[in-house]
Amino acid sequence: MMSKEQFEQLMNKLDTLIKVTAANTFQGKSMTESICFLADLGFGNTEIASILGTTPAYVNKVKYEAKKAKETKKQKDTAEEKVGESVEN
């Protein structure tokens, strides 16, 4: 059976491993890309913040802005499709 102290040491090592892996995975990528990728994998704001070395509030802000930008792009693409259809007709 594992003691509480051993369990905590194991968890600390796993946290370190996750951060090192994330650093290698996200090298050369923007913070927004990294946050969105981890969010898509199901990580919460607190977990993402811990992995990337930022705050949960910042993660929340970036996710909100990315969602808003995606919605704006979708609306723009839809409007362009409608214009294209009216030109064809």
C-alpha cells in the first residue's frame, strides 16, 4: 500500500512530466493554440493554467476570445457564401 507521502511525491512527478511534455508539444505554438488544444482534450481552466504556467482567468479569457473569433469567422463565411450564391443567380 502506498503512503500519503509517496502518493504526493508520485503526483508531483506526474505533474512535472505533464509540464515537460506540454513544453515540447507546444514549442513554437501560440498560447491561444496551446490553450485551445488542451481544452479540446477536456482539460479544465485550472489544469491548463497549471500546465502552461498562467492563470485560470487568463485561460478563460483566451478561450472566450477564441470562441468569439470562431463565431465571427463562421458568420463571415456564411455571408460570403450567400453573396456568391446571389452572384451566380
